[in-house]
Amino acid sequence: MKIYVVISLQGEEMENVFVSTDEEKALSLTPADFEGSDALFVEVWEDGGKIDDFRLQ
């Protein structure tokens, strides 16, 4: 099972803002969904290890 961790960047700060197995929801998020967010990144985890990471819009 894959777990999607969405990380919000605000200046120099990083915060996990969404963690779920729902790929569609995770990939539909935008910085506007989180107050003050400059950018969003996604980490994809499977079987206890990170298998991918990328920036969202």
C-alpha cells in the first residue's frame, strides 16, 4: 500500500499537511489549500521506504 505525505513549505519552514493512502486527493492539493504555503511537495512511501518524491503545482 502506498502512503502519500504532502509537505508544505513556508519560507524556511516545512510541515506535513496531509498524509493518506488516497492518491487522487493528495495529487489534487495546491498551495492555496494551505494558508501561507509557498509550495507543496509529495513523498510516496511503500513498505516502509520512500519510493518517490516530487513538487506539486
